[in-house]
Amino acid sequence: MSRVVRIDEEALEVALKYGKNLSLGVMKMEETIAKHARTKRDYNAIEDMIRRAIREELEVLTSRY
């Protein structure tokens, strides 16, 4: 399916940096955004795991005294 759309010249230039036409450029941008979002979530999971491990170790150390 295709549509006729109006797009700013500068926006078209940006999209063409990602793909050989507007559609491919937009699809590549979406893929890049999705990868970045997944990476961000992975960092949050790692941070939570580290915080949990430190908290557990501190509880073990303080429970002895």
C-alpha cells in the first residue's frame, strides 16, 4: 500500500541517510529505536540485579553484628 504524503525537505534528507527511499529510511529508524529501547531495558535489569546483590550482601554483613 502506498500513500502520497507531504514531508519537509530536511526530514526527507534525514530519512535518506537511513535508507535508499523514504519508506526504507523510516523502517530503519524504527528498527534502530527498538534496538535502543531493548538495550535500555537490559541496562535497567543489570542495574537491578547489582543493587539486589549488594543489598543482600549488606544484610548478611549487618545481621552478624
